[in-house]
Amino acid sequence: MFKLKTRKSASKRYKKTGAGNFLRRHAYKGHLLMKKTNTQKRKLSTTICVNVSDSKSIKLMLPY
């Protein structure tokens, strides 16, 4: 049996939890932060769980 390769871009973006879900960061926090309010920037900095419909494709990208 050959080894399965992980997608390196997915391994940098997603983190697997103990329950089998995946965590991700919010978008729109990379630049143009002066016009965003402090509450908006604080909400964007939290991590959230990936949607169930997207987790199937992420599971294929991260086999280990």
C-alpha cells in the first residue's frame, strides 16, 4: 500500500479536533484593518468549525 500525500495548503489552514471536526480561521483579516472596527476585528480573529458540507473534501485533503 502506498502512502497518501497530504495537501500542504490544507494542512496550514485547517486543524483537526478530537471529535473529528475541522477548525478554520475567518477571512478578511489580512489587510485593510484601519477601516474595520475593533469588534469586527475581534470577531474575525476567532476560530470556528468548518461546515459539514465542506468537511468531506477537507478530509480527503488531510488523510492523517
